[in-house]
Amino acid sequence: MQQAVRLNASASLYADRPDLFNSAAIGIRDVMIIQGREPQISTGGQNTASAISRFEVQSYNNSRQQVDINIYLLNLGDDTDVASNRTADFIITDRDMYAEGTNFVFGSTLFDWQLSIQSVARFIKATRDEALQNRLTQHIARHEFAHLSGMNKPSNYANPDKRGGIYSGHCANMCTLQQANSVTEAINQVERLGDDGIAGFCLDCVKAIWLKANPEQ
């Protein structure tokens, strides 16, 4: 597991919504604290943001007005300045994304690549409440960074979601690692979980996240 995290954003989000960028950083920090790690979060700044936006243009499907996330991932994986093997890389964007066979996706986390791409486009579209947008961004950052830290398989969970498909590798408890398939479900999760001292994770997942980071214990 990487000991450092690099957080970057698309150019428009980096410039226009630094609050969402900061909320993602807080979400990542929340998980690192549960791990017992000193948060080490860096950013490539405006230069990396501009590179990310170029990749989004290259991966854009004009007919759908969305970014094809699979093409986007391939482009990112070929650029070591954006996705480094020295860190875990977490990218947030305000571009809407899709994968084959879907209307949209919130993003994708690839544990083997130590790379996570998350879109906040649907949150921005769904509500003008910027405080709620920030809470949703922090929530999804917590969720996806936990996946990036190794919480990916049913065997990682004391109470795994057994519905299969996109639910596989998620927690069945009321927990930050519960799967959400819509903005409405994500909002309901945020409102039900609140903002407690363990970042909305159930106690089983808190223990599992800590053990992933401290396997010798």
C-alpha cells in the first residue's frame, strides 16, 4: 500500500471549486487517520489539472456529452506525470462519465494501479446546496479511498453485500462502504451516516481498514 497520496482535479474544478477539492482531501485524510497514518497528501497543481483536462477532451463522446471512462483510464495509465507508481493517485473531475452499458458512473477505482477517478458532476447537477455538494464529495472520497486502500473483495467485510454485480466488494451494514447507485442514494447515505468520529464507517470496516494498513498487528 502506498504511504503517500497525490490528489488532483480537472482544470475547471481545480480553478472554480477549490472547496470540492478540499472536501476530497478531507475525505482521504479521514481514512488515513483510521489507518493510523500521518496524512501525506500532495497535488500536481494547475499543470497536472491542465493535463487531466486534455485527457478528458480526448476521451469525450460528443453524442453522449460524457467522458468514456475506459478510454480515459487508458490515457491516464500511459502518463506517468498524472498517474505515478510512487503514490496512490486520486483524481476528481466535474465531467460526467459513463462506461459501456451504463447511463453514467460516479467513477472507478483500480487497486492494482493505485488509481481512483471520481466525478462530482451528478452531485453538482442534482443540488445547488454547496454544503451538501461538499458533504457528498467528502463521502465519495472516503468510500473510494477505502477501496484504494484494499477494501475490494467480499472477504474484506464482516458483513459483505451478497447481491453480486456492482454490489460485490461492498459492506451490507449502514456504512460509508455501502454501495450507492444514484445521487439520491448517496444523499440518503450522507444524511443517515452523519459525520461521526469514524467517518461513517461501521465498526467492522474500521477494524478491517486499520488491519489492512497494519498487517503486522
